[in-house]
Amino acid sequence: MINNQSQQIAFLGLGLMGSSMSANLARKGFTVKGWNRTPNRPGISIAKEAGVTIVSSIKEAVESADFIFTCVGDVPDVEEVILGTEGVIKYGKSGALIVDFSTIGTDAARHLGTELKQQKFRFLDAPISGGDIGAQQGTLTIMVGGKKKDFEICKPYFEAMGKTIIHCGEMGSGQGVKMCNQALCAVHMVALCEAIKMAEKQGIDPNLIIEVCSTGAAGSWALSNLGPKIVEGDYQPGFAIKHILKDLRLVKETIEKSGENLPGVDLAEEFFKLVSKMDNGEGLEQGTQAMIRYYKAKN
């Protein structure tokens, strides 16, 4: 039996999600070294205050780590951090288990896993869902692809960060499930904005719609958590429009290979892009709930 408390963890990427995830690991008593590409970001303080040891280089973070977790942006970011000339493969221990929490799509995950196997590393793709609230509260959904043995070994760490932890199948399967998740999130936002607009046009308090509909067949995480933000005009990002646009690009790349298309996803992407251009492009940094601004701009 592995003594999980004695294992060394490196957490690379202390942004909105990674900072809280690494903090939750430290609060559970795990030994965590954290690194972020951009110093002096707010997430670094969150991790440090929880007991994460902050280091200034990938080398320092991973050279003694048994488990290496990454949570960064797009495919190029993940590849730079893991496969780059100053990345994990240069300084990590042979046999270390690398777990990527980023959303990068199935093909990129399989490519990454293949490259790491050749370099004598193990790999799990483990994209996450639940937003900043889920990261803070340790209630994330974690969708994992890779060897079942590696999944079981890593499960205690997943349980420190998430509530619903599912082994989805072979390498790349976690990303495959995440693509479906992001399609749902995007189209849900269209439905949520239109329900709120419909309420307003009928002179009904949108808060009543949130209260009532959350308990029935139309209930969803988006309705319960993002609905109130829309009503309050709170567009602070739990998950930014720039990130959902990246994810929808991956969704479309995935489905187009089969010769299919997703009209609902196309519509959501169109609305997100329109909002992203507002305020001289600052809309990109707002949360996905800011899609409502498209509907308000039409009035």
C-alpha cells in the first residue's frame, strides 16, 4: 500500500482553478510544490497561504515529485510546460505520474501521452468541470482517461480536489467526455439567457424563474449558479469567455472529423464571440454568463 502522505506532488499552473486545487491538496496534508509561469498572480497567494511551497522554476517543482499535476491554458501551453526544452520531461523523475487537468481535446491528450510514455513517464488526462466555485470547495467533477491502475493510485489526490471522479476509459477518454460537457455548458447558457429574457418580457422577476425552475426538469448547475449572477449583472469570471471559446474550438475540431456539425454549439459560439468583442475586446475576460449582454444589446 502506498503511503500517499509521503509522496511528493508538483502542481504547475496556479491560476483561477489550479490555485484552489493545489490549496485543497495542501490542506489535506499532502506535500505540494507549486509553480506558475507568471509570478505575483493572486492564485499564488491562495496556494501559499494553504501550505503550498511556491518555487520559481519547473525544475525545482518536479525534480523530486512522484506526481506532477498541470493546469494551464491551451494545447501549446500544456506542451511547453510538459514537453518543452525546460519542461517536465527534462527534469522529472523517470516513472513519475503526470496528470493534466487542462482542456486540450482528445487528439492532443493522446499525443501527449504517447510522447510521455516514450520518455518513461506515466500519464492521465483528467479535465475538470465545476468552475472556480467547485475548485474552491473541492467539489469538482474530474473526468479521467488512462490506465485504471494509475487512476486508482491517484484517486486519493483527486478526492482532495473533487467530488465526482470518474475513470472514463483509455487515454484521451477524459478529454472526450469533457468535449461533450463543454457542448452542454455552451448551449445551456443560450437557454439560460433566453429564459431570463422571456421572464423580463413578461414582467416576471427572473429570480422567481431561478427559484422555481431550479427544482424541476429544467434545473441545471448553470441556472442555479450563474442565473443569479446574470440577474445581478455580475460578469466576473468563474470561467471566462476566452476559455469557452477555446474549448468550443476543440469541440468543433473533434466533431468535424466525423463529418458532422453541431448547430447549437455554432450558435453559442457566435454569441460568445459577439460579447468577446465588446468594450474593445475586454468581453473576452468576462465570465460566460456575460452572454446575456448579447441579448441586452439587441434591445
